Amino acid sequence: MTTVLITGFDPFGGEKVNPAFESVKLLPSAIVGARIVKLEVPTAYARSAAVLEEAIERERPDAVICVGQAGGRSALTVERVAINLAEASIPDNDGDQPVDRPLREDGDAAYFASVPVKAMIRGIRDHGLPAFVSYTAGTFVCNAIMYNLLYLIDHRFPGVKGGFIHVPYEPGQVVGKPNGTPSMPLATIAKGLEAAVEAAVKDISDGGAGSG
Amino acid sequence: MTTVLITGFDPFGGEKVNPAFESVKLLPSAIVGARIVKLEVPTAYARSAAVLEEAIERERPDAVICVGQAGGRSALTVERVAINLAEASIPDNDGDQPVDRPLREDGDAAYFASVPVKAMIRGIRDHGLPAFVSYTAGTFVCNAIMYNLLYLIDHRFPGVKGGFIHVPYEPGQVVGKPNGTPSMPLATIAKGLEAAVEAAVKDISDGGAGSG
Amino acid sequence: MTTVLITGFDPFGGEKVNPAFESVKLLPSAIVGARIVKLEVPTAYARSAAVLEEAIERERPDAVICVGQAGGRSALTVERVAINLAEASIPDNDGDQPVDRPLREDGDAAYFASVPVKAMIRGIRDHGLPAFVSYTAGTFVCNAIMYNLLYLIDHRFPGVKGGFIHVPYEPGQVVGKPNGTPSMPLATIAKGLEAAVEAAVKDISDGGAGSG
Amino acid sequence: MTTVLITGFDPFGGEKVNPAFESVKLLPSAIVGARIVKLEVPTAYARSAAVLEEAIERERPDAVICVGQAGGRSALTVERVAINLAEASIPDNDGDQPVDRPLREDGDAAYFASVPVKAMIRGIRDHGLPAFVSYTAGTFVCNAIMYNLLYLIDHRFPGVKGGFIHVPYEPGQVVGKPNGTPSMPLATIAKGLEAAVEAAVKDISDGGAGSG
């Protein structure tokens, strides 16, 4: 049976909610036959990697998709690449605020997502929701967990598919923000995530040829 | 019994749906005790005014709130003012494309909304949705129906409250549009409209002091 | 001899410069034969109107064009209409922060610009710079001076042409602002203003048919 | 004597000019004592890499800074990383439109800029112009030349510093584009580029410690 581990971050930067884990919580426990394991991860460079690694050991998933908030984006964006760099304009939830620090001394400069990015985008659009590829996950904890995931796959968990999806603010977060800040309700985000996971699961069933 | 007439436009400009009337359709038939009358209006300068005038004569509402699509806006925006100008970059649904034409030869340069704009914005925000005041409804049919509504109130229907709310694209409309184009699901828009109507109804019950 | 009075505001809202008067200062003293009178006006509701009225009495201009900063806009925008409303989210430079206050108790709800808005936009574009019409000058002192100008023309100075141009931040202002905030150098703004004034002067020579 | 090679692309995508090479042309022939060699490169995946490699062989520069147009950005952005991926939504100037193609089969997934990114940003800001770091140069020819530059440095030209700067549209390009599209005059862009090159040259004089 196919297992997909889906992580979502807890709130950070003064926000009361994080649409990432809030929308992950709304996912069904099975998607096109695959078992869905949901995991809240802390918005902290070091701990998020540790919590993720433990969960992969425990659950032995076929694919891992991490979800994070990208305030200011209007669509679901599927990340293509994570880079070996930690640089933060605010402290993470453990007070860590790195400047120009590699995530892994022995890691590659970058890793590309191994989930089928384009198929996931098509899947979300087929459900009537906006989705785009993104070529930067930033340098905060979102990029860090994606980089650590792909590093761990490369070093310890060969064959596992890994990827990352950024989601917009939910509407309540933008009530006090500048006019023009986009948002998306949690149920809508969850619908998009489900469509993306469905595409990822089908890719595994089809032999998993398909990144890009 | 208080009656509120709520209009929404039909699709225009090559779009297959118009979130305006689609969200109006989702409103309940009564809001805080007021009867809600829903009316689809054509996106056409002349006909929209005629259809609106007939409906006001027939329904004798206490308040009229017109709803239109503002593609590119991320929040519900409550319009404060309508101006005596028709100017279109595309033809309306009857093929009319005015340049620099007054809407009413005997009308004022502008009319201010008489619904309680700020209370409506507060009402939407209290329901966790973004809302802002807007000082321009453009010069297409949205401004035209708002102007005609307030002109008719001034000339024929004294005491009726009039206003206009602009709503974002719904998600399906932005799937093929540039990355960054915001949207809002119809059910979310409807929730915001209901909160705005509630504030308008309460203002009428309170004596209707409150524009601004 | 044709005389054009051009006003620009002083800094406000914590900014050290205001690109409005800084760019006005760079204009030549004559444009297509018309005498150019430059006037710095305070960013204050009441004083800006008083200073403007005195200057019109003194200079007896054929046209008055007021210039103001529109932070966040990327192009020169020629305003089409000013409304009878003062509402401020920050105090003006005299500490006045009106809420929902008419600018003139005996004024119309709005006045339309009487300078040739479209010809001015074409003129700016012909010089290779972006320009657009705008249908809202907001509700702060920019709208107020435009409204007061057109009110004064209507009540005291018939035949004078009046208008308003909004200009972007200059680059130094956006160094500390969020990524994405547009700007335009003062010399570039001045080049655009000169093109706009040229179109306005030619319109006067041609008999001044042309608003819109 | 220090030599800096600065490249700029030719026009593409239907534009008549490319602000990249047009602004590079305005640079002086020496900056803080360093010799400046200017090179126009074709907006074509394969040929740009070949032309660049020849120029490095011929000029033996201490640093190479490539400059490209980033339509829609409002500031100069100094790129931090280039990725091993070619993917184009339009054909390049030689008709090549790759989908999901690595730039170099034997290259790393990504290379980080070796010019002092932050010092260059500070240098631009100190001259009163907006500048930001960027973590994506996209997947078109801009990313390709940056990737190829850093690959060549890694494989053939050790010790050379390499980087990439994205610049906004120049004003003439945005006259017909949607309202809100930012631009920057060529002379202003050139002033920013000069400040960035100055910081890069000083870093070389100081021993070149400083990426990041």
C-alpha cells in the first residue's frame, strides 16, 4: 500500500495560524488508495529536520510532501528546487536566525524535487484552482525542510519521492494586512493539495518516471 | 418588513462566469429578518439601468446593493462614490462602447453611496474576510449601475439606501491568468456579502444615520 | 502670453523629500512659449487651499496643474475627477486628520478636470514614458487641492483650466521599502510633466475644447 | 590590473531594446581602477555560453558579471544562485525552446554566485537606488548564462569571481504594458550597475573573501 507523508508547519512570525498545517489537517486519510500520514512540524531549522527524519523512519512513506505558507502568493506553487543555504530575516521558532549558513556541510548546492511537479500543477488546475511552478522556496525554514528532505532521500532513503508546496495566506490572516494581499480559504487550499497528492500517487503507480 | 434588493452582473469580457451574480445566488432569502430579493442584471450600460429601475418599482426595497466583478482585486471592496462618466475599453454585452459620455445629462458629477460603507467593511472583517473602501468603481458598467442607482434614488426613490460592492475573480477564472492574480471562492464571497448586507440592514433598523 | 501655474507638495508621512515639488523645480521656466510659475504647497488640507487661491489671484494663470506623490504607482497618472470628501489615515502636516468631512459645504459632490487629460497622457507616452488616466486621487490632501482648485475655478476663476498629476516615488524613497515598490527618478518625472504641460498649453492655444 | 567582464543580452521576446546591454554600454571604461570590458551576448542558450567562454579566454578577467532584463521587477536584483535547468515558455533568439533539460550533464545541481552579493546590494543602495537579493534567475537564458559562467569558473577558470544582476524594463518598454509595470531609466540602471561593480572590484582588492 502506498503511503504519503504530508507535513505542515506551525505558526510563525507573529501569525496565529499557519494555513499549511491547517489545510493539511483537512485532507482525507486516504487519497486514490494511498494512506495519508499528516505531521505538524515546527518552524525551526534544526527541529523540523529532526522531526521529519524520525517520521520517515517510522512511517516508511513512498512519497513525502511538505507544505508551507508563502505569504503574498495568490496560488498554490509547487517548488522545483531547494538550495543549500539558510538565511533568515526573522528568528525561527527556536530563536535561530542564520546568516549565510549552509544547511548541510556535505550536501549538494541544490536538490531538485522528485515528485512530478508539472503533473501536480495540472492536477490542481484541473480542479479549477490556480497553480504555478516556483523556482525558489526562499532561504527560511520552508527551503530548509525541502532541502533536508531531498538530502535525506539522497543519503538514507533512496527511492522515496520528495517535494514541497507553498500555499497562500488564509483570509483571516490578511484582514489587517495591506490592500492587495491575496488569500485562499483553508478548504480551497486543501482541495488543491488533495489534487496535487493525487497526481503524485498516480505517478508512483505509473512507475514514478516523472519529475519536471 | 425590510427588503433588500441585491443585483449581480452576468458574464462579460470573454469570461464564462461572473462571480458577482454567482455569489449573490448563494445568499440566503432572509438576512437578519430582511427579505432578500436577488436580481441578475446584464453587463450593458443602458439595459442594466432599465432592469434596475423596473425592479425598484416592483419590489420597493429599503436598500439596493449592486455587486460587480473587479478582476485583480483581492478583497471585497465597498465603493464610496460613483461618477457621471461612461468610458469603456471593451464593448458592453450590447455592443455599446462609450467614450467620454455622461451617464445622465441632468445628473450630478457624482453621488456618494448612502449605505453604511464603513460598517459594512467592519462587518465583513468581523467574519474574517478582507474588505476595504474603494473610491473608484471605474467607468464601465459597474460604475454606471451604481451611478444610475443613486441618481434614481435622488430623483425618484427618496429614502432608499444605495451602494455597490466589488468582488474578486473566483478561482476558476484565474487558472489561465498571470501568476499573482488573486481570487476568492464563491462561497467565501457570499459569506462576505452576507456580512455586508447584515450591517446595512442593521443600519436601517437603527435609523439609517450612517453613510461614511 | 499663456501662464501655467504648477504646484508641488512638500514632504509628508515621514518622507524626507516629496518627488512632486522636487520634479516641478526641474521644469524649465517656459514650455512651448508659456510662462511656468512654480509653487510649493504645504501638505495640509486648509493651508494648501489658501496658498493656492492666493497664487491664482496673484498670477492669473490660464491653467493650473497640481502635482502630488502617489506612492506605489509606477507611472505618471493624470487624475480625471476630485471628490468632495476629506478622510485621512495619517495627520496632514498641520495635524489635521479628518474623518468623513466634506471639503466644501457648498461644493458639488465632484468636479472633473478641465485640462485635456487624454492629450496629456498621449504627450507623456510620446516621450517614451508610462502614463495612465486615474479615476481616484484618494481622499488625502492631493484630492483636496484638486477639488479646491476646481471649486475655485467654478466659483471665482471661470475659464481657467485645472488638473492634477500623480507621480511615483523617486528611487531614494524606496531603498528601505518592500521589494516591488516602483519608483521613477526626478529628472524622468520632470520630463513627463513637461510633456503633459506642453499638451495642456497646446490645448489652450487650440481653443481649449478638450477635456476627457 | 583588475579586469571585469560585463555582459548584457540583446533584445528578445518581441522587445525592441534590452535594457541589459543598453545600460552596460553606458558604463565607464574604468571603475575604481579596474578595466571594464563590455560584451553583448545573444539571448540564446547555446550561443551565449560559447560567446562568454571565448571572451573569458581572450580577456582573462578577474570577475565576470552578466546582466539581464527581469521584466516586472522594480529594483536591481543580484542573483545568488543558478540552477542546472533549461525550461522556456518562448523560443530563444535561435529558436531553441527547451523543456526540462539540464544545462550541463556533468554540472552540479546549482552554483552559488562568487561575487560579493550583499556588498553589491549595499553599494547600490548607498547610491540611492533600490536593490535586493534574488534566489531565482528563472530557467531562461539569464539563468543559463549565470549557470554556465559558474560552471566554467568551476571547471576551467578557477579564482575568477562570477555573478549576475537582473535589471528592470526601461520606461519606453512599459508604455504599452499594463498599468503597474515598473521601469527604470537606462542611466539610472547604469548608475546602479556601476555601484555594484565598484563593490565587486573592492572585494577583489580586499582578497575576495566575500560571497554571501
